[in-house]
Amino acid sequence: MAIAATPATLSPADHSAELRKAVIASTIGTTIEWYDFFLYGTAAGLVFGKLYFPNEDALTATLAAFGTYFIGFVGRPIGAAIFGHYGDRIGRKGTLIATLLCMGLATFLIAFVPTYASIGIWGAVILTLLRMIQGIGVGGEWGGSVLLAMEWSRTHGQRGLVASWPQFGVPAGLFLANLAVLAFSTLSGPEFAFSAFAAPDFLTWGWRIPFALSIVLVGIGLWIRLGILDTPAFQRLVETDRIEKAPIIEVIRKQPREIILSALLRMAEQAPFYIFTAFIFSYATGTLKLSRDFILFAVMAAACVSFISIPLSGHISDRIGRTRMYLIGAICVGLFGFAYFSMLDTAAPWLVFAAVVLSLIPHDMMYGPQAALIAEAFTPRLRYSGSSLGYQLASIIAGGPAPLIATWLFARYHSGYAIALYIAACAVVSVVSAAMMPDYTGRDISQEYDEQPGVRVAA
């Protein structure tokens, strides 16, 4: 069946089975890729400054470590362009296999990068190069995984929920990355009490093991993805000879507005997310003098909440519309930033834990419907390229700079409220952009939009 069958020949029962397989393959694959990506972010906040920039003061070393972290975000639009092109040319399935290999091998090799003590600045150079490759891999992953699930959806009224499952890979990957760091932090020795510094064994070898283990996850992901069919939407493009020769150029020419709005509407989702999950480690351990493991537990708990809030938000968007759900989330995250830093600055463990756990809920109110909101806006033959490019361009204006901007703002103003104002400004950009984004909730998105132009649906 997996070799001979095509979407057009499947019975309703077989189609449902393929939908389940596609959702599972997308979710597990994105979980693996985000595990790799978040693992680097956690390590950047905890150990990379000490190991690869030891001659700098603590603040400069942290900024330098987050600088290498930012390089991964620069790579994401590049990956979107490369893999978006092939996703629209050769199919969703084959492209997703390539992204998984790209991401997984780079993460595995990070485990063996020598430190400054061994080869000087070349350790940071190699680390930066591998981080760029990581970014290229994850840049092509998102669009394909979302389309693999969404384009198998059997009804127009459930695309928000179906497309939200690949988004589920983000909290799952975040949970696994922090769990791995916590486990090997414990195995390699306790940290000094109330100190930002890890135990010597963790700095020597403990942090490397989670990166090396990624190769096992890559093998699992490849086995799952090799057993699925490509989507009905792509097969229809092949059968009707509608494959575009240069999809990236064509989507920039035909749908530039959707690309720009896709990037801008993510400001309130992506920038706060990396403050809540990456910057928090340096802020809590360095400024608040809280335990590293305590923050790891708190971020893992927040990820567990997202297991529910992401698909729930996607489902609600099927009922009330993508735009309306997204606007609610953007407004909530803009207001929550002030409460977040008020709770953190008490340094009371239970309030800090509550702030971290609650932080991802307003984010998830946007992230759940976001996959369908962006992917639906692009015509089928350009959908992989357009959605990937719009989604990943946000990486260089939102996600990548966020920890750097937060670190600089705190160093300049010595107050978390300066960072809260930055979050609020991001929310304003997203509210305006989301309000202007076309909403295809409940509409047929299988036809080419230049043949049957989409009409904005009031959410």
C-alpha cells in the first residue's frame, strides 16, 4: 500500500489511516528537530559562555553565547528557501527526510566540538557553523511538517486542529531537551548551591551527552517518515502538471504581502517564547540566584501545559476563526509580560515557578492556530515555499534577537519591565499584522488561488 497506493485511490478508511500516520510522522519529526534546536538554546544559557568565551566577563560571555545561538535563526530563512523550493518541486515527504538528516547530524557533531581551552577561538567558530546548519535544517522542517498533516485533512472544519499537532513538537522538544540537560546535570554531579555555575563534570562532559543522543532520535524519525505517502494536494499538482519551476521566486512575486504579514504576526509569539524559554536561564541563575535545575523543572512543567493548550487553541480557531484566536493571544502576551517580570523579581520560588509555567499559555493561544493561518494563506503549488519563508523570516527579527535584546535591555535599565515593554511592542506589531492577514478558516484551499481567488472570511 505504501508503495503502490496514491491518495486518489484510497478508501475513506485508508485515507483516515494515512491522516493519522501523517500527523504522527509530522509530530514526532518536529519533536526531534526542536529537541535539537532547543538543546542548543539551553546549553547557550548555561555553559557555552564559560566554555567557548572564558576570557570575557559574565555579561559579555552570555551575549557571545547567545550570539552563536542567533546564528541558527539566520540559517532558518535560508533553510526555508532551499527546502521550500524542493518541497514544492519534489514533494513534502522527501524534503522532510532531508531536513531531519541535516538537523540531526549537526546536533550530533556539536557533542564533539573542542572548547576554548583545547583549540582557542576555533571551538566557537565550529560551534557557530554547526548552529547555522541546525538553523537551515529546522528552517525547512516547519513548512513541510505542517503541510504533511494539514493537506491530509479530510474536512475544511478541522484544519486548525490537524495543523496544530506538528506545533505540538515544540513543547515536546522543549520538554525532552530540558529533561536531558537535567538528567545529565544530575548524573554528572550537583551544582553549587544558589550558583549560576554548573558542576565541573557537567561542564566537562555532562552537557555533551544529550547532543550525542540525538542520533538515536534521528534514526527513529527517519524510520517513521519513510513509511508515509505524500499529500493529496501535492499529488494533484503532479497529476495536473502544476509543479512550479522556481517556487520561491514565484511566491515572492505573487504573494509578497502574505510573506511579510506571516513574519510580522509572529513577533508576539516568537520573541516572548525565547525570552520565556532561553533568556530565563541566564536571568534566573545570574540575577535571581536561583538553582539551574529548579528553572529546568519549571520550563519542563510549562512545556507540559503546552501539550494541552496548543491543540486546544488550534481546535478553538476552527470554531471562532484563526484571526480572532490569534488576536486574543497577542493581546494576552502583551499584557502578561508585565505580570511575568513582577512575579520573577520577587525571587520567591513558588511565584517564579508559576510565572514560568503560565508564560507559554498566551504564546500557545497564537501558536496553535498559527500553522493553519499561515499555510492556508498560500496557493497550493507555492505553499511550502511561501509558508516556510514567511514563518522563518520572523527568526531574524523576533526569535533570534530576543535573548540578545532582553540581555541588553536588562544590562542598560536593570529592570525586567524594560523587557516587558519590548514584549508589549512586539504584541502591537502582531495585532496589526494578524488583523490584515487573510483568514481561510473553513474554506476550500485545494484549488489554486489564482484560479479561484480567496476571499477573506470574517473571523
